[in-house]
Amino acid sequence: MAARAGETAEKSRYFRCARCPERVFAAAGTAIPPCPNGHTEFTSRMQQARGRRA
Ligand SMILES: [Zn+2]
């Protein structure tokens, strides 16, 4: 599910910002930092390979 800045990361991984292309890294057990652009919502998938064609 979606994650937010300030939540604790269950595992060490990157979180991709839901509002811009930035991503942040959070180690396991540490709080997820906010996006460099000030956003606080992150998508659940680190990298999405699939896309939907319009
Ligand atoms: Zn962002």
C-alpha cells in the first residue's frame, strides 16, 4: 500500500514519490524521509515496469 513520510520502513528500500519522479531511501526500522520536493506520499511500488496505454 501507499506509504507516507514519517512512517517506519519495514525493509530497507527506496520509496518512489507519488507526486514527482523523486525517490527516497529508508533503511529497515527507520522513518521514511519526505521527498526532496516536499511531498509526503509514496507509491507502494519502487519501480513500475508496466504501463497502461491510453
Ligand atoms: Zn515528490
